[in-house]
Amino acid sequence: MVKIRLQRFGKKKAPYYHIVVADSRSPRDGRIIEQIGTYDPMTKPSTLKLDKGKVEQWIKNGARPTDTVKHLIEKDAAEPAEPKASSTKKAKEQKEAK
């Protein structure tokens, strides 16, 4: 069975994850089929980057996300994509006002 799951990277007590598609029999940090995103829980707020097209394609083809990845996908879908505030004129004006 193919699963969408987290693959851990980073140092001790400073995790960084790749969201990958892998065979369920492979070890956690073992062989993968494809990387479809990243998750960094150490930033405030946590950073999540997903290729939504690939996620949908893999789920349509029968890949099952783990509970944690399922929660992250739902969280990403709930949050609308925001433009980078530092590059907008309004953000610069707000910075100057402070």
C-alpha cells in the first residue's frame, strides 16, 4: 500500500519534515516514491508547503495519507494563500507607522 507521510530531517530537537509518497513497508526515512511538500514546525507560525495537484493525484490513485498528514492537508486547505506582506505597499506603510 502507498502512503503519504512525513520523512524527518533536521537536528536533534529541531525537526524539519518532507511530505513524501512512500510504500508503507519502507522505513520512515527510507526509500520514497516522490516528495510532494515540506513542513517546518519550528517556525512561528509553522511553515507548510504542499503541491496540492500532486496530493490530489496521489489520493485519487489510491495513496492514503497518515493521520498527521491528513491534518496538515486540511489545515493547508483551510488557510487562504496570502501574498507576501513584506513586498506590498500596504505592509511597508504599516511598518513605517510602527
